[in-house]
Amino acid sequence: MDLPDYAELHCLSHFSFQRGASSPKELVERALALDYRALAITDECSLAGVVRAHQALVDVCVAAKEQGRPEPALKLLIGSEFQVNAPVPFRLVALARDREGYARLSQFITDLRRASPKGSYRLDAEDLRTDRLVGNELLWVPQRGAPFEALCLQAAGFREAFGEAAWGVVELFHEIDDPLWLHTLREVSRRSGLPLVAAGDVHMHLRSRKPLQDVLTAIRLGRPVAACGTALQPHGERHLRARATLARLYGAELMAASVEVASRCHFRLDELKYDYPEEVVPEGQTPAGWLRHLTEQGARERYPAGVPDHVQRQIEKELALIAFKRYEKYFLTVHDIVRFARS
């Protein structure tokens, strides 16, 4: 039987301190083994885990290329999770669609962290202005067991605020009330117009990490494990699960929605490059043109009787390489520093 494709959109690594029990590398490798289409690393109010996840995926791709194997098709999504304070609390997951979305998400996290004591943050429902997370897919993760009418109002407000970028998340864990919760969310979706998508609230790559996850919870609460009671997760289902298991829980429609959300997110960390200062290039000039001007000026000063042919050939070769690598601003910045030092 062909299994539906799946993209995990809600996953914490151990960079969500005292919550996640697996490293980004372990999560990436497990998602590859399960043949997921995509994996989102969504640490709480943080982007700390995504760099390690990105490097782990790059390493796998490089190894595959060296061994003559096809590169894996897993897509890494960059995001973050937030606890939202409201009369009925809920969680928000933001996934960057593009570079602008990543920049806004980074600024959003910075603003929340700077406004609170170190190691904490506070996000109230009224702080979720629509302009703060443009360029992100936004997932509403409702509180299970919340009053039905409150869920409907919350979902409708979320849909109105974020439009086509808004999704309602269904997370099922083989609990006794799963069928009732799924029916409730389908009715909420029907009334509010908020489409539903499957996710796993992942805290570990394998079920066997549950004892470690319990210890992390105990550390967070400052109690012995035996005294944590219902504060511990009641089962080991918050791991990266096989697609056959997910298909039985969610069905093809909700799993297909997860792939649809992932398909909207195109941002990759390797798009980021250092932006050098603009002031090293005079107004009306291009970086390449100004670098050539300064190079030719320096060559005339060094060779007042005329630049030798072999030197000119070397200058052209190096300027071409710099242009190919787009490193003009780096050389202009170094020139500016040296000019200032000599002054």
C-alpha cells in the first residue's frame, strides 16, 4: 500500500532547553529514515537548533554525492514555537516562507526576548499584529479540552488576522479522546474557515528517549521524577512516527495538508550572507566599478612608468574572480579600514 507523504511541522530539539530530548542531527537523520518530505525545527522562541539541523542535512547530502547516491529529498523548514497568553492559551508555530519571513521571525523573537528577563519571554494575544510575521506560514495549535465556543472564536480570529497563511493544527497521540478531539476540530474548521493540518508536537526522535524527556521535565520543575505526576507526558508518542502510524491516525487529507504547508516554504539558511556596509561605495558607483577604479589607481601609483602586461593580466584575473564570488564589498571594506588606519 502506498503511504501518504508527510511533513512534520512542529518539532522541538534539545535547544528548547528542558523540553526537547533529541539533537537536531538526530531528528534530521530520523526524518530521513522515515522518508518524510520535510521537517520543521521549531524550538520555543528560538532559532538556535536550525543551524545544526541545516549542517546535518548538508553533511548527508555531501556524503550521498561522494558515494554516487541520489541526494535525499528531505526539506528543512525554519521556524519557531510560541506560547500565547490568552483567556484560552494556545501555541503558535511560525514557519518562514522566504528571506523576508525569516528576517521578521528573527526580529519577532528578538523583540520578545528583549522585553523579558533573560531566558524568558511573554507573548500576549494582542501582540500578534498581522505585520509582525509577514512571510510566514502560521499554525494555531489549540489547547485540547478548551470550550468549543472559545475554540471557534479563537480560530475565526486567527483566520481573519492571517488569511491564507493561517492553519489549524491537529495533533493526535493515541489518547482515548482522539476521535472526539478530531471531530471537534473539524467542526471548528467548518465554522471558522480555518483549514486543518496534521502535526506531531515532536519532542524526541525516538520513543526510547521518553525517560530522558521525563528527567528534563523534572529538572524544569525542580522535583524528583517520581514527584512530577501528571506534569510528565503520559506516553511516548511525541516522537517522529512512521507514516503508516500517522496515516491511521490522521488520514491522507490532513497529511497532504502538511506537505502543502511545506511546499509554501522556500527559505534555506544558505541564502544568508553577510551584508557589507553600503557606505564603502560612493553614490552613483557600483561595487565592481569602484573596486576597479581603486585597483587601477593603485596600479598607476605602484607602476608610474606603466603597468606591466603580466601585472595587468593578473589584475584582470583577480577582478574577474572577485566578481564571480561577489566579494567586491569585502575588499572595499578592507580598503576603507586600511585607508583609515593610514590616516
